[in-house]
Amino acid sequence: MNIDWLEDYLALIEAGGFARAAERRAMTQPTFSRRIRALEDWVGVTLIDRGTHTMRLTPAGESFKSVAEQATRRLQLGREQARAVGKASSETLRFAATHALSLTFFPNWLRHLEKDEPATVTVELTADHMVACERLMIEGRAQFLLCHHHGAVPTRFGRDFRSVVLGGDVLLPVISPQLAAETEPEKAPQLALSPESGMGRILMAAWAVSGRAPPSMPVFTSHLASVLTAMARNGRGVAWTALSLVKEDIETGTLMRAGAPEQDVPIEIRLWRPAARQSPAAETLWSKILKSQKSDSPA
């Protein structure tokens, strides 16, 4: 069934005759009549009483009139809504970011990127653990992924994806001064990152390379480094976390290092994207990011 047939049918009812309806629909009367016949064949009953001089609907035609009106109205509304969604989608930048970077890195980075030319599109950010963020990218529900990266950790992104390094961070163990005064960091309760955490995966891989054993029996586990950091502030144990999350704590004495700097694990902050061409807004942003990287590089 062709949607145009419904519009022909409603035009015929409004015009009150085949000749006027055909003219309004910009076609010859024989063509218009054939289309009305095609609609009747599809419905399976006669809709127009052709035994009279004036155009008149059969009882079935009267019944089908409301159906045609509702169908065309709903299709028109549906088309308009789909176009609106499509327009919004093309003008929306969809980011996925790990929790820590959504708090410590993303806001300032975006502001720096927009300092000369404010964004005219909607920015949508989904913060989650690394496994969930990877899933968003693989399934095409995010255009960009902001996460920590370490060379020892394989990613799910092959040649179908590209990435750029935006900065760096450090993973280090921290402890509250009060707990450190009571026990040695090695003997203190251990607060561990879960395997779903990107930082947790990096730590496990880095420790495997260096031969360091992970905590055997942590007293608390979470995929949120911010939660482990808060637990460490409360004196609950030693937490491995990102320097960007605890730099101020260390400077003010709320937390202190629980190990030598040689134990630190340097990590990258990377932005991933699909290699395939994306929306104009996404491609414009990517070009701006690459240009910003070049301008920020030392001469």
C-alpha cells in the first residue's frame, strides 16, 4: 500500500469529485482513478459509489475515511518527530567517560577546547566504568570515549577505531596520616579497584609486568576510584587511585603517599573514536582536537 493512495482518497473526499481531486493532486484523471482503484483493491472493498452522478462514499468508504485520516496524521507526526530526532542526533556530541575523568578532566578540557569558539551543539556525557564505556563505543551509542590507557592493557578497539593522547596521569597508593601513624602501609587494609574499572585493569597489567603481586584479600572493592579515595580519607585503608583525584589531598595533608614514587604507574588520558566518518558535528570537533594538539605541542 502506498501512502500517496491515502492522500488521494482524502483529496477526493475533500474535492467532491475525481476531476477536481486529480487537478489538486497534479495528475491526470485516469491516473488518479487508477490509484483510487488500487487503494480499493488493497482494502478489499469498494470505497466509492460510482453509480451516482455525485461522488459518494460507500458505507465501507465512510468507515475507512477515519482510518485514512488517522493514518496520514500519525505518519506525518511520526515523520516530523523522526526528522527532529535525526536533527538533534546530528547536532549532539555523545561522550562516554570513566567516572574519574568525567570529574577531574572532562570539564576543564572541554572548556579549554571551546575557549576561542563556543560549541553550538549539545554535549551529552555518560559516565560509567570502563567495561560499560567500551560497550557504548562498540555498540555505536557514543561517538567518543575518554579513558585512561596503558600500553600493557589490550583494548577492544582494533583498526576500526582511532585515538589521540590528551594528557597524562599517575596511579599511586595513598593512606590517611592517622592510619599511617598506627600501621605500616603494607600491613594496612587494602582498598581495591574491581576488574570492571579501567584503572583496575591497568594496575593488574602493570603489576604483572613488574612482578608485583596484587592485594590478596582486599577489605573493600569498587570500580570507582573516587569511592576508594573517600574511604582512604576516612582511614579505612590504602587505596590505589589517580593523582588527579588526590593531588589536593596530598598537598593539604589529608592523604599521603603509601609507597615510593618508583611504585607509581604512569598512564595516558586517551580519547577514542570510530575510524568511520561520523556526524558533521563530531568531525568538526575531532578536527578541532587535532588542531589543538598541534598548537599545544612544544616547538
